Amino acid sequence: MHSDTGDLGRLKPAPGSIKKVKRIGRGRGSGHGDTATRGHKGAKSRAGYKRPFWFEGGQMPIQRRIPKRGFSSLNRVKYHEIKISDLARIEGEEVNPESIRAAGLVKSRRPIVLLSTGETDRALKVSVHRITKSAGEKITQAGGSVEILPLDPVDLRVKKGPKKKKKVKKEQ
């Protein structure tokens, strides 16, 4: 082996690239003895301490800061879900919210969405408030048609809590 190419057995890292490992709890002479960098007293200085992952250093935790009514929208629209296979229970070729309620598929006045579960062999004229893309394709392939109804303000009602009464000032 040539002397100018170096020897792989004598390789060393660049000066300053490696630091000594901090050896905690190995006596006062190490600079990290006595309390072993844990400080004095308290739960964090004790053996076996594990703080919960949601701990925020003593500030008010997020689960107590956020409102307790949940994250769902107060203006959401709840739909009744109807499957294509359920349409076989409806007599005639017209399918609208009135005929769906008459067949007993839904009971309340909420808007109706048609899902693509199941098959249909009849050509139906479907009128609902919402329909999935695949359900619309199945209806049209069977020779039927689809009409999307606008949402009625009565159907959009979602309980939003009691209405606040305005205070009337008495004139004296």
C-alpha cells in the first residue's frame, strides 16, 4: 500500500465533530451528580415519573378550554338515507318524498338522500333532495330520470336551543 493514500485502519473523525456523551448521575466530578439534572423535589425529580401526553405545563388544558357542545355545525342538514333497493316497496313509477313517506320508509319531514346500495329494474322518475353519483347512474341506466328538489325551510330546521326573548323596556 502506498504511503500517500492513507490506511483505513487509522481513520479518525474530523477534530470537533464528536462530543463527549453527557453522563448523568455519575458523581459530582462529572458536573451532573447530586440531583442528576432533575432539580430539587417535585414529581419530575422522582423515579418512575411520566407526565400524560396532554399535560400542558400547568396551563388550562385544551379539553377544558374548548366549549362542550362539540364540533358539529349548528347549521347542519340531517338527511334520511334511502337505498335504491328500498324503492321496490313503492308502488308506481313516481318516487317523491310524499310517496316515500306513504310507503313507510321515513317518518319525519327531514330531507331525503338516495344511496346506491342495491339494484333497480324499473324505470323510475325519482325526485329527492340529494342523490349520490352512482345512484343517479343506476337510475338513468334503468331508463329512469332524476330530479333534485330544493330544500324547504321547514326541512332545514335543526334544534338550536331556546330562542332568547328580547327585553322590553317599560316606559314610566
